[in-house]
Amino acid sequence: MKKVERINTIMRYINNRSHFTLSELMREFHISRSTAIRDVQEIEALGMPLVAEVGRSGGYFVMHNSLLPGVRFTDNEVKALFIAFMATRNAQLPYLKSRQSLAEKLLALLSQSRQDDLVLLNQILLFEGTNPKNPDLLELSDLPHPMLEKLIQTLLLDSYLWITLEGEAETASYPIYLLHLYQEKGSWLMEGFDLQEERKRMIPVDRLADVKPYSPGKRESPKKMLERISKQEQANNLVLELGPTAIAQFKKYHPLKASLSYTNPYQATALLKTYVQVRMPEEVAELTNWLLFLGEDVKVREAPPEVRESLQARMDRLRDQQGR
């Protein structure tokens, strides 16, 4: 590890601890005592407010309520940041405006030659969704749903949320315990536990009209809530055997929160086991569409009766259309 990288890493290491010793630095970074002393002295010279403690168990601690020095980036770290910005430019991410100002501040810290390197990378590297005629590093080209940032700010305060959803027919409001917020195929989804119906739900953020913290009368701790949810986990009711073509289709799109278990060393065949809820007709239709999307290279070992009936009906219609 180069000295600049080691100094930056040690500064982060120190900043995450209330107390440290030279021996700890020596073990953690595999350096000698003299090198550890020189590194600590250089970090102090940079402005980090360290206080030495004398005595047998002495060491150092960072003074509280003091400003820490700015973070220094290596050339490769700056390139990694900007390549990450380029790769996610059209990904409907939150805080896009903040990301733009961050990029501008980073550019202002660089020398002209390092800025030229980034301009060159921006011209050569193209990612999915990039317009080759206008690969602007700071372009805001695909804003996320306006409620996404409010949702993130609210869930940082509390996982118990009261959400309001807009539908085609009516608006619905109910409490959930948020488990995950993730992006799939360009859309943001909430995975939450419906506190009224006491079941897991997948909720598109695009339908979100409002969100605010929810304070139930009897609040369970996150640990107890997760234990209660895990007890309600159902046994697998969908088991699929996938061949190479179906595996490729699965990698393109898989609405189920399930992973593949490969059944041969070449990853040419795989097994998928999961539990699916099919309470509503639209859920049956969505799962049927996805199974057909996987193609003929899939064998259904087990599936809910509603799904099997839907698949059979769909295949019968296709045969009728081909016979005409």
C-alpha cells in the first residue's frame, strides 16, 4: 500500500474509534513502530486533533467537537467515483442534484491534467442508457419518482411507516414495516410487512402518494418484528428446473426474490425454489407471463394450482390461435 493510501486509510480507521494505540496501528496495517509514529505525526500535521495519553495503557484519542481535515483522494479513487457517476447516470437514483454538485466540487479540486483524464474517460466509456452524442458527465437525464427522496428521509427516522397509494380506482392508506427498498428493471419497489393484513407486500414507489412515520399503540422492536415475519415464511410452492436458455432469460428479468441453485459445474442447469403469493388474479397473470417469458427451456416441478390452470389456459389459447 502506498503511503498516501495508507495515511488516508489510517485517518478513517482513527476517526471510527474513540481510542487507539500504536500497537493497534502496527498490527492492523503491518507497519513498524517507527512508521506508525511517523504516520501519526503526519496525520496530526494535517490537522486531525489527536491527544496523546501517557502511561502503561496510554495511546491516542480524537478530540471531540473539533473539525477534522478534509479527505484526500488518490487518482484511482477519484476515477472510481466518476466512473460510478457515469455508470449510474440514467438509473433513476435519488439525490441526483446533490450528486451533480458533488461532482462539480470534486472537479474543482483536481489539476487540469487530472480533469483531462476524466474527460477522456467520459468520451471513451459508454454505459447502458448513455447517449453517445452527448455523454455529459454531469447530465441529469432521468429523474427518479418525486416521492423517493421523501421516502428515504422518512425511513431513516423510522421503519414503521404510514403510506398512501394512488390506484386506478381509489386511494388506499395503511401502515407497513419497511424491510427493503430496492430498484429492479428501472423501477423502485418497497418490500414491507402490512401491519393490517399481517403479510408481506411488494409496493411500487410509483404508486406512492404520501409517506410519514407511523406510531402504533403497541410497538414491537425490530428484532421481534423480524422474528414474527420469519415465522410466517411459507414453504416453497414454486419449484422450477431451468436450462441454459431459461437461465439467460432469468438473468434478464426475475420479479421473484429468489436465487438460482446451479445443478452442474458449468452452470448450464439450475433449480429455483421459492414461495409465491397468488391471492389476486393479477398476481396469477403476472407470474404466468413471467413463466412464459422464460421460454420452453423450463420445467415446472411444482406450482400453485391457480398458476398451473392459468398456464394451461394460456397454452390452449396459443394452440387454438396456431390452428386457425
